[in-house]
Amino acid sequence: MSKSKMPKIIVCIVVFMVSTMLRAQSIEVSASVDKNPVMVDESFILSVVANGEVDRDAFDSSFLMKDFVVGRTSVSSQTKMINFDTTRSTTWSTVLIPKNKGRFTIPAFNIEGSQTKPIEVLVIPVTANASENGRDLFITTDVDVEQAYLAQQIRYTVKLHLGKDLQRGSLSSPTLENADIRQIGKDKEYNEVVDGRRYRIIERSFAIIAQQSGTYTIEGPLFEGEVIDNSRQSFGFFNRSKAVNRVGPSQSITVLPIPSNYDQHWLPSAFVQLDDEWQGNTREFIAGEPITRTITLTAIGVVEEQLPKITSAYPYSVKTYPDQAETTTVEKDDTLIAQRKESIAIIPSQAGELIIPEVRIPWFNTITKKTEYAVLAEKTLQILPATTQPTTAIPISPSIQTAPQITPQAPVQSALTNQTNDVPQYWIWLTASVLLLWIMTLAMWWRHVSIIKSSSKQPNNSVVRHTQSEQILWKNLEKALNQNASLDTQKYLPLWLGSYINDKNATLEQSLKVINDTHLSDAVNSLLASRYAKNRSEWQSKELQQILRKMRKKGSIEQQTKRNLSPLYPAT
């Protein structure tokens, strides 16, 4: 750098410093409050005015939050020109509400090098400055319990007392760190006389659920609004309004931790209940048909996220297909009520007595301060055999039972013979004709039954009928598989499997047990899951169809057994 430029740079620096000092000296800053003293919940306005050119963001009120509730800050700028002399001013107006009574000092503010003077504010209790006519507006707060367990609901009530007509306004929520705060119910509005003055009261309730144990202070809600001021002159049809700000008194609470001897899922409540519902006819349950059971867990004073999963056990003879749980939180009588519903499809595999074990949910009673259990008692269901299975209906047994009725006819005939002298002749011939016809009919019926029995013993005809039945069942089953029709597949699969194991009366579960094929069981379970799950997905029959084709190609179990038998007289 050349020596000729150095004096110029020094001169510029000196000019800049001098101009900055002159500018700082030209800025005048002052601070003031609109009322002093003030009541503990009454708002007042702090005004800071800077005469000169300053930045609008030069004011910072964050350090006032220790002793005051700091409301909104408005900024206004003004420019005046008198005799070609221009002056500028910036004003910051902040709403402050004291948190406690006593003497408090508003410290000096530094605005671009210029400072205000500190202001001492006297905060007095509410009753010390109450006028004879009462206060125009104030807020009261209340909690239902001063001690609560962790995650227990605390009902917080706010009452806004209005002695003048409200033009507009808003009420914020109370504040508490590490807590879930939500409004419950709708606002209530009514009139009440307090200290000889009638007030319009707006009541609002909140549910506070603390998430951490310890001693805390719930900061009251802030009301900001405008009321009609009758003391000020109005113009025409327009009423003059006055801005008002109030804060509710704070409340101290103690949040107790979870008891050291409690090792279950933490569910603090005053009431917990378990219920279940069974879909359909609750008196008749049939093997192989689904039964839908819905279990509902209800608890008051908690939210749905606090409810545990419902653990229910079932015997091994039952297949279960649970649906996704449904949870909700509702409000009733200024109290939170949480519910959890779990539905499960139950398919019994065999007839008989089915015992459903009890269900127990532990919870902590906040009233008795003891651990209790919501219980669904053990249930016993009577499962009827499946009614859709084919059965043989040849009336062989009834025919054998009617045969002995032939022998009693001899004494009847002898009795008729002995009475021929007393009975007219034509009655004797008529009775004899009827008896003869009855004997001929009985003989023909006996011959017909003998033919049926002899034909049923012919092995070749039986094999032909069985083969035809299997072909028809397979045709119906394969048609359902080709169409991905889960309903028809579930209908024809047990019938064909029964023919495959040579037991047409076997249920689907019994057939799978006899075949004992893991791949087949998994494919059938996928079919049933697509039928009974709440969120049904599209079922693909390709895997099941391939397994069944391989089984049919190998032949039935009876045919496989015959092939595997060693010859009676092996060749030497």
C-alpha cells in the first residue's frame, strides 16, 4: 500500500467514528408505563420511545419473562418535518401482566447505544384495589386434585368473569412443561352474582396429563380482548371499546411417580372395564364355521395411547385370525374416556366343549391407590358338529325293525276266525282280502330290500360310483381354483379332501391332519386368512392348485397304501 493513500484512509475512519458518536448522541430513548401500581392479574403497557433513526428490531423484551407475562409488542414509526427540520421516532408498546405481587424493577433498555431509565412497578393483591362496584373483568382457575400420579388426568377449570359487554376476545390454554393439555367439552356460559355484582361467566375445562413426576406450577391462561367502554363518548352507531388483558392465577400441583411395587403396564384410572361380544347366534356354534369375538377395553381419565394390548389365549384346537385394533378417545362429562377394541375370528376344528380362558388386564386405581384387574371370566362354548358334510341315508335299519311286525298277525287271524259266527259274512271276506294284499306288499318290499343289499355288496359297482364322485368334486374344485373364488374353494375343498382320504364325513381339519402336509396346511391357512381377516387381501389360488394337482396325480391315500404293500407271496 502506497504512503500517499494512508492519510486518506485515516481521515475516513475518523469521520466514520465521529459521525457514529454524533448519531448516538442524537438518539434519545425513554420508557414509561401506563399505570402504576397494578393488580396481580391486571395488564399494563410498557412504552419505549426512541427519537431518531433506529432499527425496528432493536427492542428485546425476552428478559422480562421472569417476572411478567409478556404479551404482544406493537411497533409504530413517525416522521415529522417542521421548517425543513425532519425528526423521526419509533415507539414499542408491550403488554405486561405481573405473575406475583410485590415490587419489581423493569431494567434499562439499550437501544443502539442509548439506554432508558429503570422503572419500579408495585404489584398489589386483587382485593387491595377492588372498587366498590367490583371489577369489570377477571379470571379464576381451579384443579380437581392437587396431587396426581404420573399420566393421571387433572381436570383444570377456567372461569372468565365479564362485568361489561364483550366485543371480541380470545382465551389461551394453560401452560405446563412435559404435559399433554387438551380442551374437553364445550364452553359453558351462564350468569352468577359475585360480591354483589352480576357477571356473565364463560367456563372452559382442560385435561392435563403430566408426563414427568415432581412439583410443578400450571401457568394460568391469558385473555386478550376488547370490552365496550360506556364511560367514553361514542360517535353515531359506533361504540367505543377498550382493550383488556387478563391472566389466570397459577396453580401448584405435585405429580407422584409410579409406585415402586408396581411392575405391570402403567394404567392409572378411576375405572377400567373389559367387555366382549360374540357375533351371530351365541347358542349354536358349528365346527369349521368362524366365530367373531370383539373385546373392548374402556378406561376413564386416560388417552388411547395409554391403553395396553389385550392378551387373550385360545386352545390349540382353534385357529385364530385377529384384526387390527381400533382405538379412540372421547369426552363425556368433562372426562376423557379411552377405548380399545380388538376383534378376532375363531374357527373351532372339532365338535364338543370349547373352553375360552379368562382375560386379565392390570390397572392402578387412583382412588384406592391399589392394583386391580379388569377380568373377562372363563367361557365354555358347546361346538356342534358340521352340518354341511354329506351323509348316507339308506333306510336299512328301519326296515329291519318293521320286520318283526309280521309275527303278530297269526293271533289276529285266529281271533277273526273265532268271531266268524258273530260277524257278517261280507266283513270276513273283506278283511281276508285286505290281509292278503298286505302280506303280498310286505313280501315284495322284502324282496326289494334283498336286491339292494346284494347289489351294494358288489365291489366293482362301488368303485365306479366312488370314482365318478371324486371326478365331479375335483371338477367343481378346479373350477373354483381357476377363478380364484375363495368362497367356492372353501366349499368344495373339504369334500374333495374327504374323498381323497376315503372318509367323506371328515372335516377340513381332520383331512389336513390325516394328510399331514405342511405346504398344504400353509396354503389352506392363507385361504382362510383371506376370508376372515378384516382388511381382506386378494387371494391367489396358484400355490394351492399346484399342491392339489400333485396330490391327485399320486392318487388317493388308499391307492398309495395298496401300492406300498408288499406282495403276499413274493416271487422267489
